[in-house]
Amino acid sequence: MASKNKTTVIAEPGKQELFIIREFDAPRSIVFKVFSDKKLLEDWMGCKEMKVKYEKYEPKAGGSYRYISTMDNGMSFGFHGVCHDFSPPYRVIQTMEFEGLPETGHVVMETTKFEELPSDRTRVTVHSVFQSLTDRDGMVAAGMERGVTESHERLDQLLEEKFNSVVA
Amino acid sequence: MRRDVFQAIADPTRREIITLVSKQSLNLNAVAENFDMSRQAISLHIKILQECGLILIKQEGRDRYCSIQPKKLSEVADWIEPFRKLWEARFDKVDDILKKLKTKKNGK
């Protein structure tokens, strides 16, 4: 197996946007599927201490989605948004609002691009544009508080079990 | 109260002060001019930043100058890291799913 692909996050000081960039060793059509299939999204968006469940997912222009993240301690938060553009296999544009904020109306616009690379590889770029610098920094800082310290091996195991039921 | 880099950058105003002062040393008034809040409020943020070890305050004549502590700043530069790790963990799982999808396809 080749060495792990790097996950890059670009959040320049003073800019109300951020980029998440990652390459995958798979053709674009398959990568796009993993990013736009409700069941598969639930499998990789969650983690050991946080389960993700989509109560609605309509991958089409004008469609909407809502998912609930439930933490180990029982706390749960909703995220919802509207799909503006769904163009397999190269682009998805949608809005996203985290429902756990003290006030509503802090909406993020997310453009996800899927680029074909040589040797059947794919580069995914998520470009998030926030309404303010505070919104962006708050989102990044939320990752900080979560303290992601999970055992990948245990996750892989869990995923393997799950996967069999997904594909079956 | 916690006094570390995370406490320092937990507040958006403090993050802006860090950005300002990292470019050049400024006196308290010059920092305060950039914000739509009282000089006292800015002073308090600067005091917290000083206690967190991010800012050094030097008395020069009648002015107090704020300068950045480069070593601590590099710790702040890593404030994105936990967010990046979250996505890294997610994408590692995407890798696993992709691997299995490909195996499945080839097996057919």
C-alpha cells in the first residue's frame, strides 16, 4: 500500500474562507459516490465518539439535507443545508448551517470539486466560504475542542463490519 | 483560568490582536484603534495574551509596546491542526471504503 495521502487545510489569517484538500487512490466516479451516498457518508463522517445519521439527503439541485451528530455523552447537534448544484462526478455546491450555534443564520457555502489525476487518482477540494471571519475561526476552533484522539485501528475494524452490511 | 495558547486564541478579538502585533510592535493605543471597543477591553485582552505568553509588553518612555513572542506564535500557527486531524480521520475512512469498493469491483 502506498504511503498515506496528506490532508491539507488552508485557512489564511483574516480570510473568511477555508480549503480542505485531499487526494485519493481511486477513480473520480467512485470517490464521488463515497461523497454522495447517504449510507457511505454516515460511515465516514462519524467517528468513535460521534455517530452521524442523515434524516434527509436529497443529492440534486434544489434538494436539501439534514444530519444529526450524536456524541458519546448523548449530546447531539443538527446540520442542515440546501444543495445548489449536484454535478456528478465533478462538483457539488451546497449550503451548511450548524444548528448548535446561539443564533441562526450563520450559513456556510461549500463547493466540493473532484478533479481527475493521472493513474486513476482523484483530488477532492472542499472550499468553504463563511459569512464572517468569526464564523470561520469558530468552525476551525470547534475542531480544536473536540480533541480528536481516536484509534484508527479500532475504527477500521468497525468500518469493516459496517461495510459488509452496506454493500450486501 | 487557563493561560495557554488555546485560551489566547479562543477569542476572535485576541486572534486579531495576534495578527496585528505579529506584523509589527505596536503601542496599546495603536492596537486599540483597530477595534470598535473600549481601550480598557483591549487592554484586558492584551493582558490575557501576555499571561498566555504570546505577547511581550515593554515600557518605552510613556508608551507600552506590544510585541509577539515568536516561539509561542508557532504554537498558535498549529491551531488548525485539530480541525485538520478531524478531516484526516474522516478521509482515512474514505480510503478504506474506496479500497473495499475497488476490491469488490475487481472481484466481479
